[in-house]
Amino acid sequence: MSGSVIQEKVAKLLSRQSGKPVLRPIKPLALKNEVASRKLKKGEATCVTEMSLLMACWKQNDFNNTVCSKEVSVFYTCVEKAQNKAKAKQGTQGRLLPKEANTLLKRFPNQSSEI
Amino acid sequence: MCVSLSLCLVRWSRYNPYYLDPDPSKDARVPESELSPEEKELQELKTVSPIKAALSSDTSSAFNDPLISKFINMMMQDGNKILARGIMTQTLETIKRKQVEKYHKSPAAKREEIECNPYTVFHQALENCKPIIGLASVQKGGKSYQVPVPLTDNRRRFLAMKWLITECRDNKHRRTHMYEKLSQELLAAFANEGNVVKRKHDLHKMAEANRAYAHYRWW
């Protein structure tokens, strides 16, 4: 299968038969049982417009929450929607998350030596 | 202060995320015809997945209130649940007494507005103490700014309870009991006055003053 093809190529790169070897590895050429974590994508601040509306209402009515109840409820709905969106967006996109991949690899690691 | 040996703690503190919370109320068993499709799915899930052990403080009685239990736990010091629960019951009793006295002293026209149920007074007072926006410290360009940030429901409830408890512990005369001071603060918060509501308003004012930094948030 493709495993032996890769091993032949690696053997060719390491061999000294055709001049100097291309690779001079310090560590063994094997995959780690870990995936590098992805850079956190910086989003923007959510619900800023609702917050500014709420604060304007507060300023006008001396921080009275009963008078500003409508803006408060609008703000809460916006926050909930933003939270749901953030949660749903994290896991989809087709790929496994690095954390999930690492848990799977910990449970089913690549065998580096014969047990 | 575990006096009797019959109170063995069986519940673990860390469970796998797929464990469901127990529902000790007597109305948990509803006949199938009255359930919507999502609730039917939830019931199916409950039959298959494991459920956490119930806490010894959760009862199936009608008087079991999760909010009051949480407040008792927050008031408790050194594991002395008996004392904390005693203080809570005394507080509720004091609230009831004060409100009933007010009820009998007031003219017939104003009697309907006076709320005598101490549980509703507690719930409403806590709602009035909950902040809507909080401040988070965000570092940008070497300097840290206080950024106005929306808070989760749990965080708001925790802050309200924490403020109430610290206020009652610190700002009282050495000879007033905790339940007395608590009842005073709860009745004041019920009427939107008092130090705790003032603290909430101060937080809102700080958030309003720092509204220019709202865009420093990235979540």
C-alpha cells in the first residue's frame, strides 16, 4: 500500500549511495500523537449597537431599569443569539478541532515501537 | 458539621459532561400526551443516558427552591449548613413579619400593593440587584482598560448574591444579627433602594463612562 512507498522514498532521502544524504534527522521521522493547536481567530465585539442604545436610554432616564425595560430585553436577546452563534460556529467547518483530534489520538495513538 | 452518620456523601463532584442533572420535583413525571416533540426527545434521552446523584439538600417537597438553596450555600462558612439554613429561615420569617405588620397598619386602599410572600420578595429583590452589564479588564497596547461586557445569567446571579452577602457582613452594627440586616437589605432591594442596588448602579455608571472602549472586546 502507500505505506511502503513512503518508506522507500524516505530510505532514498537518507541513503548515502548517491552522494550526501538529503535529510539528516536528529529525531526519528515519525508523526507525534498530537496536533498543533490553531491560532484563535480574533472576532469583533458583538451587540455593541444594542449596548450603546441601552446606555443612551440609561443616561436619559437616570439608570432606571423599569423605564428602559424594552432596550434591556433587546440587549438580552442579542447576547443570547451571539452566544448560540459562537457555540455553533466553533465545531462545524468540516474539520476536526485540534482539541478533539488530540483526544482521539490519545485514545488511539500511532504505535512507534512494538509492544 | 456532619453530626449524624446517616448523611453519607455519595455524590461525586466531577462528572462526565453527558451525565444529566436529576429533577427531584414530584411533577417530573408528566403523561406522554401532554409533551411536545422536543420534550419527548428529552424524555427519551433521560431513559438512556446516566444521571448524576442528587444532592442531599435537593428535596421533592414544594418548598424546595433552587435559588434559596444557592443563596444558603453562598452564605455558608466552614461547611456549617445548619447555621446558614437557620439564618435563611429567620430572614424569611422576619420579612414576613415586617410585611404583615405593614399590611395591617396601612389603609385598605394600599393593602393590595404590599407583598407578603417572603419568597417573592426574595426573588424580586435579587432581580433588582442583578447587574446587566459588567466590566472586564482587557489589555491593549501595554495598557489595561475596563471594557463594558455582557454577562451570563449565572454570573449576574452570583454577583447579586455576593454583593448582598458582603454588604450584610461588612456594613452592620456589631450587635445586629445577620438575619435582621439581611431582611432590611432585601426589603430595601425590593423597593429599589439600599446599598446593593446603589452598587449595581455604580457598576452601570462605570460601564457607561467606559462605553468608548466597547470595541476592544473580541468576543
